[in-house]
Amino acid sequence: MLESLAFVDDDGEEVVLDADEAQSLLTLVENFEAATVSACPGCRSRVLACVALVDLLDDAPPHPRARELLELADDAPTLHLYAWDLTTQCVHPAWRDPGHTEWMEALVDLLDGPPPRS
Ligand SMILES: [Zn+2]
């Protein structure tokens, strides 16, 4: 499977979608607009509000991975989930609100080294 888009919570639990799954899900939920707290203008990485994400997935047409994402959002230890675009070299230079810092801090635990600095 070519990993395309990962959803991670503050405990490091993750759900990873392949390119087809990510594309179809993003279409169904309109790019998570309604659940987005903060997003990179240059790629698909973003901070999502768990409660809004659950509502969004509940209202969306069925998707094969929606149940896993719902469970991730339901069990998340904080109010936010983090979507991580795995297909881009984007280092998010234009993502300049506090959501970006929160996102980086959530993901740094998953990486071997520090994330790229913009
Ligand atoms: Zn980016």
C-alpha cells in the first residue's frame, strides 16, 4: 500500500489511507472543511476537531475506512486529530497560525528526528 494520508491523535494512534481511499474520503467530506481547525495552504496537512469530524463522517455517504476514523476521533485523548499529508514535500512555509505548532508537536513523537523547520 502506498501511504497517502495519515490521521494521528495525541497518543500516536493512527489510521493511514492509501491514495484512492484518501481521495474518495476527501471528496465525500469536502476536504474536511467543516471540521478543520487549521490547515496548511500548500498541502493536505491539517488540524481537525474530533467532534466535528465525527459529525462529518456520520453525515457523509459510507466510506470503507470511515469506521476506523470515527473510532480514532471518538477515542482521541484531546479535542483534535492531526491529518498528515504523506505524499508531499511541503514543509508548510505558509502555515503560520498556532495550529501548525500544535500539529508539529503532535507528529514529532512519531518521527525519528525533528520535523523539517520552515
Ligand atoms: Zn503543507
